[in-house]
Amino acid sequence: MTDSVNKKRIPFCPLLSSGADDNRICLQEKCAWWVASTKTCVAYVIAHNNILDIKSKQGK
């Protein structure tokens, strides 16, 4: 695989990218916000859980 393909698979970090002129890639295991068990950034986990919560409240 080429570097450009590998970079496409690495998500952008919403915390590092905030306020930056360009998107910063996620540091994954090197980041304090990385959730190893799900291989996901905690920001994505929180967002996903919030979306599920909103959807469940809309269904009531």
C-alpha cells in the first residue's frame, strides 16, 4: 500500500484539527484520547453515543 492510501485509512483528529488551518491525522496509539479496545478516538465514541441517545429519544 502507498502512503496516500494508508493516510486515507487513518482518521483526522478532531481535537488536534480544532483551530488549525489543516486537518491533523489521528496519532492513534500515541494519543491519550485513543480507545485501544475499539481502535477509535474518544471523540468519535462520544459522538456515536450521543447520536444513539438522540435517536432513542426521538423514537419516544
